[in-house]
Amino acid sequence: MATDEATLIIRDVRPWGGARSDIRVAEGRIVSVTATGAGDGVADGAGADAGAGAGTDAGARVVDGRGQLALPGFVNTHAHVDKSWWGHEWESYGGEPGTQGRIAHERARRDALGIPSEPVATRVLREGLRTGTTRVRTHVDVDLGVGLRGIDAVRGAADALDGAVEVSIVAFPQDGVLRRPGVLDLLRQAATAGADHIGGLDPSLIDRDPVGQLDGLFAIAADTGCGIDIHLHEPAELGAFAFDLVLDRVERLGIAPGLVNIAHGFAIVDVDPVRRRDLLARMASLGVTMTTVAPVRMRQLPLHEFDDAGVRFGFGTDGIRDLWSPYGDGDLLGIAWQYARAGGVVRDADLTRVVELATRDGARFVTDEAHDLVTGARADVVLLDAENPMDALVRRVPRSLVVAGGRVFDPAELAQRPWE
């Protein structure tokens, strides 16, 4: 597409902290990134959102970036946008702790809070958009109580935002797979109906049958071509055993690289360095990925070990103010900060790498296309009043402007009270 067809110009920004540039957008995609003012023929305007002038881009909307840092949109690789009580009055923490206790409490309270529903999911996606998240992989509960209703609600929420946030869905059996007869059938229905992935959950601790659970999930994946994204909280060698079982099935069935993800995967930091090295090498060879929510009281996934092995991983928010925990606000930059701070990340190259994982490289969990400030990419651009990506991360700089799919959003206008 020719640059003279631009309908939006984001003027005077510094992509990744580099030289001042103008980003031209048409039909929701970046059509050029050029030095600021280099022959654009557009008259200067006043204010943050200047009008268009004469020249080759006549009629284009012009946004004045005022020399701010520009990053690609943030990518939330592990969310639960169907389950929040964002938009309700304060919900006191109740029920018993632990996975089983939280599942039971959620089942007892979710109907009263309208979980799942399109308004719930819309509020959560909107809050993520306010802080710059333009792509999300979300787990959506599929169980005997809600059936596939949650998936419909999340799809409706994405439609309500007119595609500003691109959403990839994981049909997630939060209440177990084999211990609830009929759940495997629901997961197959979800995959057949277009869910990108199906989930699983702690096959030893929840279903007490790791081989049976994983065989059931992989049979659906092999038959339908969907991916698998499994929650794996199991610790140490028990969790490493689950890693082995997953990798065995990926290899035996020839599942394509990138289609299988292990979420949380606490065991990978529990085991000794040699065992971890061997697991990472096998994961890399099979294209199995990982996602983390950077839990504050646990060791973090080791940045260099993962990168050196060639294992892709991304950051996610997990639940956002839900019946599992009152914490969480949907800000992916906050999760990246949490990972970096808890993991002792301090050097410039490593801090920048964390931002890359939160933006450009995390997008591969949602889309196969390029996600960067480059020609041809979807126009997902976040402006921050920061010196460079490292500064933006360590200060958790507020977002000044969000462009999602070529649409301009003022974070102040997206702001909502959590209880309304």
C-alpha cells in the first residue's frame, strides 16, 4: 500500500527509543515509518491531536507524539477475562485456600456476579486496552455448569470493542477433565467450533490420572488441529514428570511447533539445573512454549536459560480481581516489571529483552503475523513519556496514548471505576 494513502499519522515518536519518526497508518496497518517530517506534506497542527493539512496525506488524522517513546502493543499471553468481578462492588475474599478450595468457592459465587457474561469480559478487555494491551490469549472456563457459554461471552466482548483487542481463546477445564464426565466432550465441541486451544489442569493432582488426562487432550488436538495450553502448578519432580508426559505426546503425535504451551510450570525452576537444561533442550526441539504470570513469592523463569535454549515464553496477568484473588489490574507492563524485579534483572539489554517479551515477541502466542513498529504490521502502538524501554519498565510509566488496529484511544477516556 502506498504511503500517500495514510489515514492516520502518529507524528514525532521514538520507536523503541530510537530516532524521531512518523508512523503512517492505513486500513489498520502501518504503511511506513520515516524520519519525522521527511517530505510528508502535512501541515503542522496544534495540540495532541492535530488536524490534517495539505499534501500527499491530505485528510489524514495527525496525532502529535511530542517525542515520546513508542512501543508495540502489549500482549497478555495468559489471562482469564471471563472470570473477573471488575465492575462490581468489593467482593471479600472467601472460601478455602488452595486450588480445590478456590474452584469450589468460584462455583458457589460466580452466578451471583454474572460470571461469565459479555459485560464482565468487556470491562476486563477494556481495562487492558487502557494500559496498552492489544492482543490477549485468554483461558475461558468450560465445565458442566456453564458449557460453552463463557466462550460466547468472550467473543461477544471482543466484538463489542470492534476488534481493537485481538483475542485468542483457550477452552479451559478449570474443574478438571476426567473427574467430571462430559468435560472431554465439551472440549472437543469447543475445538470443533473454533477455539484456538484447549486447556488442561494439573493431571496428577486434579484428575489423579496424568496419562488419561493428557491422552484425552492430545487426542482432541490431533483430531481437530487445535493447540493445547495446560495449567501446570505441580511442583518439582511431580511437575517435571508431567512435562515429560506432555513432551512425549508432542513428539509421538508430531504436533506442530508452537501449538503446545505449558502455563506456570513451576517445576521447571524447582528441579536441579541439569534436569532443567535437559527439559528446556527437549522443549526447544519440539517447539513447546511457556507462559508465566511472574508470581511474587516464587523463583522466576530464568531469562538467559530460556533464551539460550531457544524456548519461547511470554507474560500474562492470570486472573484480574476475581474470586481467586482480589489482586490484578490487567496491566501487562506491571507483570513485566514484577518479573524483572523479582528475577534481579538490571542490565540494559536484559531490561529491554523483558519489554520485547511483553510486546513484540509475546504476540506469537496470539498471532502468526509480525507485531512490531514496522511496515505491514497491524497498527498497535503505545506511547509512553519515557526515555527508553528500560526507563518505561522500571518506572511503570503510564500510557499516554494507545493505537489498536489503527484506532486511537485516549487512556483517560477508557478509565473506569473498578466497582461501577
